[in-house]
Amino acid sequence: MFTGEELVAALAQLGVTHVIWLPDSAIGVWETALESAPELSLVRVCREGEAWAIAAGLHLGGKSPLVMIQNTGLFDSGDALRNVLFDLGIPLYAVIGYRSYLIENSPDTAKKFTEPVLKAWGLDYVLIDRPGQIDTFVEHYRRCLAAARPGVALIAEGAM
Amino acid sequence: MPPMELLAALRVVADTRRDEIVVTTMGSAREWPKLSRHPLDFHYLPSAMGQSPMLALGMALAMPERRVISFTGDGSLLMNLGCLVTIAAAGPRNLTVIALVNRLYEVTGGQKTAAATSAHVDFAAIAAASGIAAAHSFDDLEAWRAAWPAIRDAVGPTFVALQVAPVGPAYQLVVPGPMRTRIEAFRHALRR
């Protein structure tokens, strides 16, 4: 949907300091750009639940972290998300790969449940489903930040 | 050798506390307030079980000028052993994780962890094999007391496993007030 360089430029514009991530094959192509951006720290986790808690600690310490995972990781990390966003009340933002969204009639249950799960959590999200929507992401991030509420950008993908 | 009493094991850290951030959860969140009322205590309650060291890692990365001590239980650690690899990869020089090992889920009534049935589960060895070079294990209070100052001041990340006795029927976990209020107080303490 956008290149790593476009993403890094957007994150710099937004003041993001840390990307905590466990990528899939679609967002994984941003790795080189993210790890070579001098103003960003890339934190690799072993499982997605870790990402929410690390981001919470960074936020408490005054930084501006961004969580970046796949939708399967969203499902897996539900308890950590619940705790950080709702018990601790920390308004984190996440970029989440939306596996199989672009495949018409996909039987992938990861596609089927992604948006219902975000709605169940009451999370404000935006869908990025075609090239050139970096501004949509930036604007949504800013709106969530200004309102001090958590947010998600779903990045539409093909197969895993 | 009988395991250490939890409160005595924690007192070793409390007695030599300077200005470290101390993150507690589960059993340590219940016992630590008996020893400390420091503004940089962060009681991670309610928590997501297994994520306390990750919260502490985030703090350590955000504030490299401060030392961060994270207490966790072995039941919690077992839920997220990968966190040790994550910590080793991030390499925070200012983070110490102290696992309180009693081989029980005391928070749910004292059921055994999967590790309780094996004498071979060695958390310090797991930490070392995960890439945390400074990994220690203690089952003797005096040895722990003697070693702690050097461990605390060492370049991290560091890991300590303490073999502690269950608290037993006295175990009662009380959430110490609204999280929002506690976070505001913690942030205020950080700004001072």
C-alpha cells in the first residue's frame, strides 16, 4: 500500500519514536526502511501480546510507540490489548496487516473476524485498501492522538 | 534447603533501594507495599499475565538513564517465555528481571504450574540460553543478600530466579486503587 520510505517519512512526521513489531509477509517488506531510520527504534517481539505491553511502558516513559502486527497477532494478543488499552487506559495506535482482505470470497477466517473483533473492542479503525492512502493513515493517527483514544490502521493484504 | 520466604527475599531489594523504578505484579504486588511506598513503585495490577517484564522493558527503553527492576512470578513467566529472548534482543542495560519461583499459580488458589512436576526447569538457565548473559539463581537468603548489590549495579539486562516459598492461604491480591490515579502519580514522580 505504501513503501517503507513513505511509511518512515509519515512516522517521522507523526513523531513516532519506536515501532514494536512482529510482521507478516506484506508489512515485513518495510523492515529495511524501519531499521535504517535514524529517528526510529525498531523493537522485535516474539509474540504480539508483548508488543502492547512494551508500547505501554514506552508510553509511560514519555515516548511515542507504534504497534505493528498482523491480524492473527491481533487475535492472539487480545488479553494484552485489553489490559493496556482499557485497564491502563493508554491510547496506543497499531498498524495491523489485514490478511486475505484483497482476496474476494476468501475462506480465511482471519479475514472474517478482523473487523468484528475491532468493533467488539470498540476500537476506532481506518482501512487502507489501495495505494496512495498514506495521508489517510496520517490523518487518522492524528485524530486518535488528539482525542487520546486508541486507533488502528488496517493494511489490506492478499494471502499470507 | 527450604526456599526463601517471599517477603524476606523482597526485603533484600527494598533495603538497598535507591531511585530505581520497581514494577510489581501478582505476589510481589501484594508483598512489596509492606516494604515500600516509593513514588517510583508501579504496581501492574490489573495486569495481562506474563506481560510485566515487557511493560518494564518498555520503561527501560524509554528511560535509559533510570534503572528498572521487574518482579514477576514463574507462572507468569511460563506464559511468555519468549519475553526473555525479546529482552536479550533489545539489550537494555538498565533492566533487571527478578522471577519469584514457587512453581504454583497462587493467584488462582495454589494450583501447580507445568514446571512443578519437573525438577529440571531452570529459569536462570533458560534466561541465559535466551541471550541474557547475566542470569542468576538463588535459593539461599544470605547468598541472595550478598550477591544483590553487584547484580543491581551490573550492566544489564540481568535476570534473577529466586526460589521462594508459597504464601499459602494468606494470599490475597488487592488492587491498590484506580489505575488512572496511579499512572498519574507515577508520571508525576518521573517528572520530578
